Amino acid sequence: MESALIKINEMLTYNTQLKKLVLPEYGRNIQRMVDHCLTIEDREERSHCARTIIRSMGNLFPELRDPDNNNNKLWDHLVIMSDFKLDVDFPCDVITAESLTSKPDKVNLLTSDVKFRHYGRILPQMINKAAELDDGEERDAIILYLANHMKKLMLAVNKDGVEDEKIFKDLYEISNGRISVDRESIHLHQFQEAPVQNGKKKKKK
């Protein structure tokens, strides 16, 4: 009677009460096989058990099998599920705990020298290229295009609106005084948000 109650209790044990699975996609039965493999003392028998587990894992995820039958990804997963304690005759190089926990090198975003971050890094370079052009219609057209683009970028961070005077001032400062715009003759585009459609169409009568 007591043994029967113990078995019923084991059947009713919720997964939340059990040990957390390292790779839950393989399920608890595969994890139990891995745990059992670690208890086998004979290395040859332990290696045979590991290969059997790999075949079971491959049946669950055929897409992880390698054409050369080395099954590198599956062996990596097996090692991870063993908490890197598995010592068998591996057919390939396997992942190490150090490589799994190592952090990638910090990416230098190169933003420390960007004074006008809302304009990005490329636009100031284009402004300085435009400043080097000879006076003429082409230079004026490029400057007008850049100024309008600056205003559009500025509106993305300032929804209340942007005065043209602010754009001309930034243009002058970024170009180190080489681009000075005639405020009376140049007027920038008045950008407006496109109306949002509600997706509803009127039914035809």
C-alpha cells in the first residue's frame, strides 16, 4: 500500500517541482538519460550510452544532424545538459563552459565626438563636402536638399516644430562658417505627418 502511494505521488509531481531543465526543448526523458550516462563508470560503456543519446536527440531534431554524421550541434547540446561534466570519446570538438559564458567585446559606437547626434555621422560629412563645392546652382541645390533633410531629422526628435532659423544656424556651425544661407530667399519645406487611415471603407449603396 505504501509503495503504491509513493508511485502515485511521483506521477502527480508537477514539473515545477522538479529540477529545471537546461535545454527544455529536449524534454525530461533525454535529461534523465544524460544524468544516467554521467553515473556510468566504464568510459567505453559511457561513450556508447552518449552515442545512443545523440541518436535519440537526432530523432527529435533531424535538422540538427550534420551531413558528415559528426552531429556537432547535438554533441554541444549534450555537453551543456551534462553541465560540462561528460567525459567520453567525442567524435568532434565540443563547446566549453568558458566559451559559452564569455562576453563579446564591447562595440565602440563612436558617438563621443558627434555634437549633433540627431543628425547622425554621415550628414555632417555631406555638409562639409557641399561646403567645398564652388558657388553655383549645383551647390545651392545640394545645400537646400541637406537643409530640408536636417529639418526632417530634427522634427523626429522635436514634434512641436522646428524653425528654419535653427536649421540654418546648425548648417553654419557644422560647416565651420563656410555655408551661410540667405534667410530671405530660402524657405524650407513644411513637413506634415501623413493622416492615419482607420482602414474602414464606406459601403457602396
